[in-house]
Amino acid sequence: MAEIGATLSLLVKCITYEAQGVRSFDLRSPLGAELPPFGPGAHIDLHLADRMIRSYSLVNSADERHRYVVGVALDPSSRGGSRYMFEKVSVGDILTASPPSNDFPLVEEASHTVLIAGGIGITPIWCMIQRLESLGRSWELHYATRTRDLCAFRSELEATERRKNGRVKFVFDREPGAQMLNLSQLSAGIADDAHVYCCGPKPMLAAFEEATKARQPETVHCEYFAAAATPAADGGFTVELVRTGSSHFIAPGKTILDTLIDAGLDVSYACMNGVCGTCETAVIEGKPDHRDSLLSESERASGRTMMICCSGSLTSRLVLDI
Ligand code: FES
């Protein structure tokens, strides 16, 4: 394994068409060495051009140590990450990546696991299924895409379904005669001690959170791969950095992170969407306007930390521990 500081160098071994607008990238050590282990639900951050870092869930079995596979959907509204992966990355390229980390871990000992995926949200879910299968656990999948052409990893899922009939339920909700996935109805039929997971687009996650709000919180797991709220970019406030000793006016149209990067400061970030936690920063004074998908209500109310990639300020001055 080749390492650069805390990062890995990964060879693009293979790029595979998985569905319309979806590719998988098979990434290996250039030296053929083992890669750091990961668990189901883990992601890696790929360091792309111009300080662009994007998080991608690992798709392949967590038992594999010789490769990481990520699934990428071409998002026309993306800020360049998926377009870069589709248009610039070729077999034989070397990419820089962070080691795996996991904000969406699988509870392996659950009596039953219900997995719900929408679109490219299938990526961590398919990894979880492979783990549950290897453990011989009870599970079921509900996977929604607009049409079957958009259904990634379909042949693998169909093969799994053939082995264990009734576990994989596809919903192609824009095909003639199709119905939408009814999450309220689905949730009502899930046993109290089962664990339920959802990864998909924002409307699906919002419906999932609503449908599962009566369940014990520890049995409910969801992962946002896009921002749940619009970033705070109204600007008009000042950020003071106590360790750096500098002060920055946040102009309208800019986030705090944009402004600090423009000022040449070396700040950590990855998703730029409030979903990964890389940019979490301690707040010393002032009241953040939270727009992330990570902090709980009580964490937000405490005002002790904020995600500077997407959150703004409700006060004219914020003092941050940077
Ligand atoms: S960079 Fe991911 S939460 Fe801010």
C-alpha cells in the first residue's frame, strides 16, 4: 500500500457500467498490497482536482482486503465530483484517497434488518447485504429507482433474490402501472427489534424519518449523501479565527469554508454538503445557523460546534477555534 501522509494512493483497475448514469470504480493498491479494512456502510474520500474531495460509499464486500469499489452516479447538478469521475478518471490512473471511515455502521446482531435504498443510495446498502449474507442474518431490501435501466447492481441483486426468494423488492416507480414505495406502510410492518436503514435522495430520507419517528431511535439509521438543507450563503457576518489570529468578512454568496479557502487557509473538508463531518469546527462565540445533516437537535442547541461548509451565522460575529 502506498501512503502519502494520512492518504492512500489507489490504482484505477477497472471502471464498470452498472446502470444508466452509474459507474463503479475498482480501486487497488498499485503494489498489490492489502488495503486498510473497512466495515459495511464505510466510505472513502477521493481527492480529485483543485482541492475537490468527494466521499463515496464502499460497495464491495467488507471481507475483501485487496480492493475498494465505489459506485458513482453522474449528477447533472453536482459541483463537479461525479462529472470529474466520469470524464477525467481512466483505468490506470492513480487517485489519492483517505482511509475508510464509517458514519453509517451496520448493527450485525439485529434479529432482522430492513434496508431501503433510492438510486445511488444502494451503494452502502449492497455492501451491508453482502455482510448480512455472509453472517447468515435475516434481511430484506426495498430498492427504488425511476426505471429498471437506472437500477445499479441489478444482476447481483437478482442473483441474491434467486437464492433467497422474497428478500429483494424492486420498485421502478416511473414504469407503467408502478406504485411509489410507501414508507409509512412499510415502517408499520417492521418488528420493534428489527433495525432499519435508509440511503437515498432527500425526499426519500425525509419520508423515512417521518415514517420511523415512533421507533426507538437506536433501531433507525440513515445516511445523507446530499445536503438536507440549502447552504447558508447569505453572508454579511464576520468570522474571527482565534488560533490563526485572522478575521474574515463572509460576503453574500459565499460560505465560511469558501471564504477561508479563498484566503489560502488550510482547512479540512470533504463533502461540502454538511453530510460528512470533516469540517466540524468548535464555536467559541456567536450563534451558528446550522444547515448540516449531522448534528442532533441538542448539539445544535448547544452551539458548541458547526459545519463551516454549509452553516452560517445568526449573529454578526462568530469566533471559531481555527
Ligand atoms: S465538508 Fe462535509 S460536513 Fe462539511
